[in-house]
Amino acid sequence: GAYLQQTWNVTQNLHLNGGVRVDRDPRFPLELTPRLAATWNAWHGGTLKAAYAEAFRAPSWDETSNATARRIVADPLAQEKVRSVEASAQQQVGPHRLLVGAFYSQWTNLVELRTLSDAETVQAIRDGKTTVPFTPGVQLTQYRNVAAIDNYGVNAGIDGSIGVDRFQYGLTLTAAVAQRDQGGTTQRLTVAPQLFGNARLAYAPGGYKPTVAFAAHFMGRRAADLANEGNFVPIPYSPAQLELRLCLSG
């Protein structure tokens, strides 16, 4: 692989940054993944940013080429790809900084190990892809490109210091939706909270004295793992979680 990047200060207030990466894997065609970002100092203390990026993952050798008696070798797999865009506005007021933003990402061709249907199992046995004889209830699996995921949301944050950097604080909060599209059916991802954030408050006396900090991490209510696959009634949810820590450092 190789990567090329170019920055361009169009004006004193407008800055561009672009790049492209090229990857070659003998199992797949040549892959180009671009990235572009722009920063505009729109007003005093205010900055607007926008970015677009792509990335990909080539399936592993285990996914493309390995097989067992009950896991047949995969048909030709495509690379997993992600495309994302984000935009944000930032305001600096003395030692304080406020940030608000929005983002959208889409993953396609996600590789997963899937269980074959009875008809697919019979066909795989007939085609000689496995030596397992067909018996009622026998299950075969195969890696396939089966799903896509959309992830979008907004985030906000504020941080800064009070009193010559001795008191430092920060707060971030993200509201997001992550949903999976497979075979025309859309489901919210399990385990992924729709609301989460972090907060911290620290006192740094300086010198050899330790910094004392209070930190918090929050995650909102979220569906439990495998909640969509176990025919649960009602669907199980993990409650909101708040983690608090008192820290010493230095």
C-alpha cells in the first residue's frame, strides 16, 4: 500500500487537507480510498470543519480460504467498506472551547459467518463442498457478505480551565443511532447505546503535587447482546450505566 497527502492553505482562514491511499491485495482489484477535510476560521474564535473519508477491510485468509467439515469455503467475498462524513462548529472563548457536530457513516459488504438453509445445505453437499452426509438437522456455515450498517448522530462538548489552568473541566455527549440492514430488514444494533458521554473535573496544583480528578462515564439504555436473535418477549435491555472515578496522577 501507499498513501499520498496534500495540504493547501487557500487563504489565511481556509485550509484544505486531502489524501488518497492505494492498496493492492492479490485476491482483489486495486483499491483507492480518498480522504478530504476542510477547515474555515469563519469568525473570531469560531471554526467550521467538514470531512469525508473512506476505508476498507480485506477479508482475512480464514474468511476467504479456510474451511472445515461443517464450514464450507466461502464464495468470492468483496471487501468491507465504510464511507463517512462529518461536520462541526467550534467556538473558542478564552480558555473555554465549545464544540457541536454531526456525523454519518455507512458500512457495506460486512462479512459474517452464516448458517445455511436446508436447501443450501443440500446443494452444498451435492456440489461436493463438504463430506458431511445430509441428515435431518445438519447445519453448515459459510462466510458471506451479508449486511450493511448505518450510523448517524450528533455530538457536543465543552472543555477549558479556570484559574490559571489549575481547575480543568471537560464534558462530551453523543446521541447516535446504529442500525443494521440485512435482506431488506432494518434492526437497531444491540449493545450500542443511543446516548453516551464523559465528564471530568480536575485540580492541578503544579509542581510535585499530584493532580486530583473526578471522572464520569455514562451510557444510556441499550438492547442486550443477541436480543434480536433469541425470540425474547419482551426484548431484554441493559439499564443506563454511570461510572464514577476519583483519580490521582503525577
